[in-house]
Amino acid sequence: MIESTRTFSFPHYPTPWSQGVTGGVTAMASFQEKFFPEVYARTVEGITDTSPYCKYDNQVLQTFTSTMFLAGMFSSLVAATVCRKYGRKPTMFFSACLFIVGAGLQAGAVNLGMLFAGRCILGFGVGFANTAVPMYLSEVAPAKYRGGLNILFQFAVTFGILIAGLVNYGTQNFASGWRVSLALAAAFALVLGVGSIVLPESPNSLVERGQVEKGRAVLQRLRGVEDVEAELEDMIEATEEASRVSLRQSYSFMFHRANSPQLIIDIIIQFFQQFTGINAIMFYVPVLFNSLGSSRKTSLLNTIIINCINSASTMVAVLLVDKFGRRFFLLEAGVQMFITQTIVGVVLATQFGKYDDGKLPTGTTVGVLVVICVYIASSAWSWGPMGWLVPSEIHTLETRPAGMSIAVAANFLFSFVIGQSFLSMLCAMKWGVFLFFAGWVVVMTLFAYFLIPETKGVPVERVPIMFARHALWSRVMGPVSLEIIERDATRTISRQAAADQRAAANGDLKKAAL
């Protein structure tokens, strides 16, 4: 178990670093002056005839944020092929190499072309990492600990964002502080690369590539026991089924009726994760508070506070998700996020612009910060980690690479949409943007209540049975759900007979020994 825990703590900081550092960098005056002079004129020189909500509304600036996600969307689709053919570890190592190259280009950028090229390469790295890491974690985790330990992936994300905020705060007054912030992704990528070398390959991946004995040895090492035959037998059986399907067929199989619940959840849960508004706030929180009248220094300090709440709240999910389950956090957070988003929208509607200096009073700003922190906490222990945990738990081995790639690609697509549009939405909708996201929170909570089944403690290989017996999903699956249930019943009888034979054989051996 100690070995497993070390494995689940796999360093994944380059991805969140690249995400978390962006908001602080785009708020730095030196960065704006070099690459986005129009924004610099509005935010620093005070040359503006627009609403305070619109100070940062610039399509090129938004494209700098969102380009990484568009690149990640394409690479995540390729990542499935690499994961299946070469294994999870080589895929993660390759992503680390891309991070280093991308970080170097961004940090050394002398023009927009170089800046965007580095951003794209980082995005390719993120696509590979976000496909391989959740898949790796779900495959090495024991079923009863899989949820909490898998969410360590999300904790690494939030902790990386926190560190990025601290670095942005420390480098804000240096002329080239933005270069330092962007360059440090390479340092974390080195840790990721080393980790991908020293940690064991996923036993599922080894079995999938015909290395059964190595898979058994890794499984024994991870579980800390010698007898892993039952779990290994499940893996071998799942692999035999998966081997009949090529990767191209795997993608095709995702669109079969039998896998329609997984496909729908893969895509919809990523849509909802982004339309909680969480990434809009995490990308642009320094920009948001600066637009509301806070100084740059105060805006970055508020970002650090929010990032601390984000990281600490993710640990709540790590510790409790396998006790209370996935649905509990999704449903509880739905209520919490709706209330807090509504409060922020109402406060801004009634208070912002009310005063001559165009700023919110300090007390009101603190109140908005507190409410946003409560909102961040609810997202950090619910849709943030569950958006990755649930898709990683609902696929068989034959569809897992394709399924995770689709989930990651969908996440990047919707992240791109939010990253590219949020500042324009803030300009056009003003305080109404928070009510817009609150409305989506209601929809996603209803979806979770009716259509996301509880996967706590369910072995990955048995999840299809769960969908086949679900009141609503079984109707979507049609007659194939009955076939799955009947096949499982036959398999259970066969395994019980084999277990009885082994027990009888062991009994005979004991008698012979006497």
C-alpha cells in the first residue's frame, strides 16, 4: 500500500503550472506592454472609454490562454494510440519532453509567434499527460482506494496552481518576471520525466502487451501480497476481450449502443466541469479582481488565497470520496455552487459601479473574495476531481484508451471555449455571467442525480454490469443490457466452480500431507 500511495502521488505539476500561471502572467504590466499594448493602455495607462468589465476584453489575449487547450484536444486523441501501443509510462515521459520544449519557447519569447508556438507545444504535452496519468492511476489503484488516490492527480493540479500563484506574486515587480513564471514549468517537467522512469508500469498495460509475468510481479508489488490471481485473472480476461478490438475499432466501439452511457458521460461531464465556471475564474481571477478595482498586487494576493482554498479542498475529496462516494460530492456541491454564484452576481449587480471611483469598497471586495472561496471549495471537492475520476472508472480495458482520449479531448474543447470567450462574456454580460454559470449548475446537478451512477468500490472490469442494471441507462442500452447481465451470471458461475475446484485440490493436498 505504501508503494501504491507513492505511485498515486505521481508528480503532475507541469500541467496545472501551465494553467495556473496564465492568469497572473496576463495581469503583469511588463507582459502586457510587450505583447498586448492595447490591454496595457487600458489597464495601466488608464486610456479607456469602456466599462471596467471590459478592460481585458481582447481576443488575442484570450487566444494566448486558450491555444494550449486546442492543441491539447488534438494530442489527446493521438495519446490513446501511444498509450496502448507503448504503455502509460513512455507516454508520460514524452509529455514531460514536450513540456520542457514548450516552456523554453514561452520563457524566451521575443514575439507573439514564438509565444504561441511554445503555448501550442505545451498543449500537446498536456494532452498526452491528461490522457495517460488518470488511466495509469485508475489501473494501479485497488478498487477500495481508487477514488481518493486517483484524486491525488487533481490535488497535484491544484497544488501546482497554488505554486504558480506564489511565483507570480513574487515576480510581479520584475521587468522579466513573466519569463521566470513561464520557465518554471520546465523544472516540474523534469520531475515528471524522472517519475515516469522510476515508477512501475501499469499491470494492465503490461498484460495488454503480453507481459503477463511482469504484470503479476508489479501487481504483487503494488498490492503488497503474493496472491493476486483473482485480480490478474480479471485483467487477463479483459485483455483477451480487448485484444479482439484494434484501436480504430476501439473508437468505433465507443459509439456502439452498449457503450453509449460511457460515451455520453465522458463528454457531458467535461462540458459541465467547465460550465461550473471554475476554469473561467481560475484562469482569470487576477484579471477579475483587477477589473473590480483591486490593485495588481492585491489581485495576485487574492489569487493565492483562492488557490490555497482550492488545494486544501481537493484534499477533502482525497480523504472522503471513498467513504461518502462520488455522487454525494457532486450533489452537495451543486447546491453550494449555485448559491455562491448567485450571491456574487447579485452583489456585483447592486454594488459595482455605484461609487464615483469605479471600485468596490474594501469590505465588499473581501465579501466577494470569501464567497468565491466557498464556491472554489465546492468545485475542488466535486466536479474538479470527479470530472477525471468518473471517466477513468467507467470503461472496460478495450474502450479505456479511446474513452479517456475522448474525455480529455472534450475537456480541452470546452476549456478552449471558456478560455477564449470568458473575458468577452464578462464584458458583454457583466455581473450576469455569474448567473449564467449558476443556471448551468442546476442542470448539471440534475444530470448527476439521475444519470451518474455510484462507482465507489466497484472494480473497473465490472462497471458495464452496473450500467446494464441502471434504471435509465439500461433503457438507452436496450437489449444489450440483458446480454451483459446474462454473460456476467455465466462468468460468475464458472469462476465459482473454478474456486471450488482449487479449494478441493488444496484440501486433498493437506490430507495427503497428513
